[in-house]
Amino acid sequence: MPETAILHINERKNVLNKRQKEFNQLSEKIEELDRLIPELESAYDQMIQRIPTDLDPLVREYQEFRAEIVHIMDRTYSADLFRKIYQDKLAYLITESAYDLIAHYGFDDLKPVFNKYSAVDIEVLLAAERAKSEKITDPAFLIESESTQEPVEYENFHDLPEEEQQRIKAEQREERLNKRILEAKQNAEQQKTTKSVRTVYMDLVKAFHPDLEKDEAEKLRRTDIMQQVTQAYQENNLLKLLKLQIALDRIDQDQLENLSKNQLNYYNKVLKQQVEELELVKEAIQKKISAVCGLPSQHANSLTTVIVKFNTNVNEMKAEIKNIRNVIKNWKVPSQLKAYLKTYQIPGQSFLDEEED
């Protein structure tokens, strides 16, 4: 059965009231999210499918060039061509790059190179990093972290004056009573909104249940309708149930325009809940997209935007590879490498403007 258009309360003779306008706005928002979420899921799936073929080989190629640069710097250091200040910079760059390549990209062949320049063995550092990662994800660590908060000091209740004890007890009774009243109101509202959805559902069930239908073609049609109705009810999807009612001529625009104040209130509450749930789904897929391609999650609002960002990442990686090839070519010449080292500053150290030898 084809989908109907966006469900709207039409403005005819009378201007729409606040509740009717809200109904239309919520209906539009749900339709927008119902369209956007599958689009974003498709964008995410496309990226995941393309990563092994379009991006991973480029990343690996780039990291291999980085490893080659480590070897170039190692050979230059061993040749003892530069003064100590430049040798120190080389040693720092070698250990920084080698550690990253070993720890995150599996270049274990660089371990001897790293150990040549580091006071701490690479295996010790890797073990410490693993232990740190395991501790952060350990529930016991999280409990321990929470327990480090400043303890709150409580006075002994029975040491307080009788009048103060009675005041505290009265406040607690009032707080418990208010909590129960609030819970009762929320439960009553929830039952009313649930009843609103169930009322629409039962109207469709009574009209289209296939069990008593003898005509096979009509029975199949009703079975298909009931599958859609049941799915919408299980999802608490009031908008879809209302659209089915209109599509199947159970209600018309006149009835929709003349919904009672209370009925419209309950419908709007259900639709608000539906919007909130869909927003959470949208935000979750946006965060997954952001983690893959680096696009800020709030900007992941269309398949085109996401795929353009992914393609940009691929092209940027190709440009980085082209650039690092030039670096390798230049740094094979010691004077070129020295020119870079002259302007390079080790983080945390003051810059020394060295004169040429």
C-alpha cells in the first residue's frame, strides 16, 4: 500500500488553533526524521563499505612512508653529520614517530630503532599503555573514581533538637507525598496517551482483521494491512496509524480538523515522544558518522554532505602521500634535513636560533 502524503490539519474556514499548529509541526518533524535517518544510515554503510578499498590502502601507504622517514633519520643520526642539538632533535623525532607507528599501526620492525634512542624499552611503554587502557574501562576504576569525591558530612539526626527532628520528618513526608502525586499524574497521562494510540489501533483492527474474511484476495489485502497496523502499534507510531486511517477511509480531513481539545492534546504528547525517540536515533547515527569521517555530528544532515566529507578525506590522504614523497626525496639529502631541523623545536623546550656550522 503506497505511503500517504504528510499528515496535516488543513486550514480552511477557520485559522488553525495552537494545538492544531503543533500537530502539523510535529507531523512534519516526524516525516523529516523518518526520511533523514535511513539516509544517514545509508551514508554510514557506504563509508564502511568503502573504507577497506578506498581509504585503508592509502593510510597504510602513508604510514609506510612515515616508517621510511624514520629509517632515513636513523641513518643520518648514525652518520654523525650534525652537532648535538640537531642530533637531539633527530632522536626525539625518531622516537615519537616510531612509537606511534609501533603502537597504532603494527610496525614492529621499528622496535630496535626505537630502543636505540629511548631510555625506556618499547615493551615497557606498550605494557603501560595497555594497562592504562584496561584500567580506564574497568568498572572498579570507575567506582574508585567516583569514591574520590569529597565526602559529605552528616550530623547525627538523633543529636538534633526535637523540634528540628520533627521539621525534617515533616519535610521528608511532604517530599514523598509530592513524589507520589507527581508519579500518579505521570502514570495517568501515560495511560491516556497510550489509550489514544490503542483507540486508533483498535479501530483499524476491527475494520480490517482478516480472520472472518472469506474472499482470498481480500483476505491477503487485509493481512498486509494488519501487518502494517501491528508494526505501527508496536512502535507506538501514532502518526503512521493516523495515516493508515485516512488512507483506508476510516477518517477524513473533516474529522481530523474537528478532533476534540483533549484528544488533540493526547495526540500531540504521543507525537512529541515519537520526535524525541527519533532525535535520539538520529543523534546516535550522526555520532557514528562523525567517528568515521570527522564531520561534526551536527553537520551530518544529508547523505551528500557525509559522502562529500568522506571523499574529501580520501583526496586529502592522496595529497598527504604526494607531500610525504617529496619529504622523503628531500630528507635523503642531509643538508635538506638539517634545514628542517634548524627550524624545528622540540615541544616544551625553548627555541635556540643556531648559527650555521
